[in-house]
Amino acid sequence: MERLDGSCFDWLGWRRGCIKDLLGLSHPVLRNNIPTLNKYALGFCLGDELVCRPKAGWVGVLFRIEEVEFWTHLTGAEFDALRRYRILHP
């Protein structure tokens, strides 16, 4: 997954909707949905480098489903699980 500039994470992408609705996630814990997240993840930015809604210790992840790009914050543990999954299941 590519590391992106913080300016790629804007208000419009953040406000496009809930990640659970957009990706059709049924379980509230994102760590349990790593295969789905992996399928749609485009890139990431460390939370303290985000231009919009910076959060130290978190990671912004950009997703695309069909023609819609959106992003959300993941905890460090969720992002680590996503990165490990991508390495094992490219």
C-alpha cells in the first residue's frame, strides 16, 4: 500500500459516508474485516500528517469502491493488521 501525502485526505473524502456502510461491513470491529479493507485500500498517511482531522497515533487510509474514494482513520493496531494481511495476501 502506497504512503500518500496528507493533502490527499480532505473533508470531502472523509464525509462521503460511514466505512461500515460503504464497504458493507457487518461486524463493528474493523480488525475482523481486514480482507474487505484490504480489497479496497489504496494508500495511507500517518495520522499526525493529515491535513484534515489529524490524529496522532492513528493512520488515515484511503479507499476506493467503484468510483467513490473516501477515507477514514484506523487505529495503529487495525492498520498493522491490514498491512500484515496485505503482505501475506497481496
